[in-house]
Amino acid sequence: MRQRFQWRGGNRVELMVDGEAFFPAMLAAIEQAHSSLQLEFYLVISGKIMDRFIRALTDACRRGVQVRLIIDGFGGRHLSRADRQRLETAGVRLVVYNPLQLNKLTRNFARDHRKLMLVDERLAFIGGTGLADEYWLSERAGCPWHEVMCAVEGPVVADLARLYNRLWFRCTGQQLPPPSAQPERGRALMRVTTVQGLYQQDIKVAFLNHVNAASERVWLATAYFMPSFSIRSALRRAARRGVDVRMLVAGPYTDQFWVYHASKRYYRRLLNAGVRIFEYQPRFLHAKVGLVDEWVSLGSCNLDHWNLRWNLEANVEVVELDLTRQVEQLMLADLEQCAEITAAEWSKRPWHRKLKELVWALISQLVLKIK
């Protein structure tokens, strides 16, 4: 069943930038939970961060809180058996979405890429983080990953709970009670948007509609810059009609080096159309944020070919002046730490870089043809 959500007024939304901001807030919210905790994360890796969450969730179970955790079968493969046992022994209902199996063949590509935490169905955290040290406590080069989350209260939280409950039913066959309507908490107008593989692509449709109607700016930050043809075309058209179009993409630090090289095949036409491209330098840019005029979209979706074809994704759209200004300031600060790629510079890159980009682009095209 297709599941589309309506715009909801009266919400409060708080932007949190990087793990040192959002992880303490998430852990504090878990400590204050009274009735239920519902978590859904793609990347879950045993380590310092996960240990803190396991201890907080264990304490919540001791208080009588109902704790449910959905992890992805691929993204959660580095959650150790010992940590899984700790969670289950404490009373956490742990569910693995689409466990990897050889006989599934290409169905193994279908992944739950959403990042969502609900506290008593009144407070939600949504964005792009995983439960992994890379987002805060890792000292590896390119870390901690640059990421954003937001805390949300108000009527839109019930829609996020419905989204979670539907996946829980799909995975377990257990029907959870419908969420209660939430009172108004602020002034933000918000809507939940999703991707469910090729079946439903509301995040992409919403972004395209706003880009096609943009009058002032289209700023997009994304970790993996492999946008679909329709998005590339919309970006070029917007730039040609005088809209300020800027792409903030991952620079030399990335966890998918092949995407970093394959994505370069799109630069030339975008640059020639007037799109400005900035590669983030200090560490891995993992955030997924769209700012079109005064409209903001953020969440788990990178708007790349792979996300849109295979994944479950969840974003929130927000129209609220304070958040718009915060996102604007965040992106302006990030731009100062980027290297801008110009059309003149791009045309002069050496032949061996062009060859590497061509090889990885061809490989990516072959991968995308997998049925």
C-alpha cells in the first residue's frame, strides 16, 4: 500500500550538527523515556557509540520501557553477536531487515537506509546518522563524519510513528497500536516524505517540483553525487534561468571511493550550465540536505541512483523561517571549507583522471542495470 503523508502545522524542529551535538541529545532522550522507544538505523557498528546506546537502552528496559530496534541486514553486519545478545537479554526487541542470504540474489540489494528514533511517540530524531563511532568518536582520517539530525515534536511525529509501525508489521507480522495525535509544539509546517525503491519516490518528486519552481536558490548537500537524469536536467534548467544552484559533495574523504570517481562524469554538463560544484575537504561529508528558496528537506536520502532504486528512505520537509536560516548558515559555513570546481579547471584535468572516472562510470552503469 502506498503511504503518503500530509503537511502538518504546529511542529517544533531543532537542527543538530555533527555527532557531538546529536548523540548526547539522543541518549538524554532515551534516559527520559517513559513508555516506548522505537529505533531504526541502517549503519550499526559495535564500538564506543553503540556501547553507550546499549547501556541506555538496557536501563530503559529495566524501567519498563518497551524498546524496539530495527537494523538493516547489511548495514548492521558489524554489530557483534555479543552486542546483539546484550540487547536481547536486556529485553530489546531486535529485528533485522532483509538479512543477507545467497539464495536471495539481487533481493539482497534492497536495504533499509532510514535513520529514525521515536521517544514515547512524542519526540522524534531523524536525519542521516548511524550508530557508529565514525560519526563522533573515531580518530581515523576523514572522521568524524559531517552529519546532521533534527529533533521534532508536534503532529508530524505521529506520521513518523506510522512509518515505523508499518515496517515493524512488515518485518514481524505484529500490528502495533496506532500512534496518538500529538499537540502543536511550534510554528513549523512539516511533511514526511519517503522512498520505497522504485515503488514510491516521493522524496525525489518533491525535490524535483521545488527545483522546477525555484526562483532564487537550489543548494544541495549530498554524500554520494550520482543524481538521476531528471534531477540533473532540473538542476541545469534552474541554473540557466538564473537560479543560484550549488552542489556540496564529498571531497577526498569518502567511504565509497568508486562513487567519488564515477560521479565526476556528471560535472561537465552541470558546470557548463552554470551549476556550481563544491567538494568538501576537511572530512567525509555524509549529510543529506536540500535548501530550495525557503524550503528545506533533510533525512536519509542522497538522491542518488542506488538510494532511489533499492532503499527505504525517510526525509522531512520543513517550511519554517528559523530552520531555513540555520540551514543557510550551516551550508555557507561548509562552503568555506570546500574546494570549488570550475568549468575551466575541470576541462584541464589530466588524462589519467579522466580514464579513472570513465572506468568507474562504466562500472556504475553496469551495476545499475542489475535487475
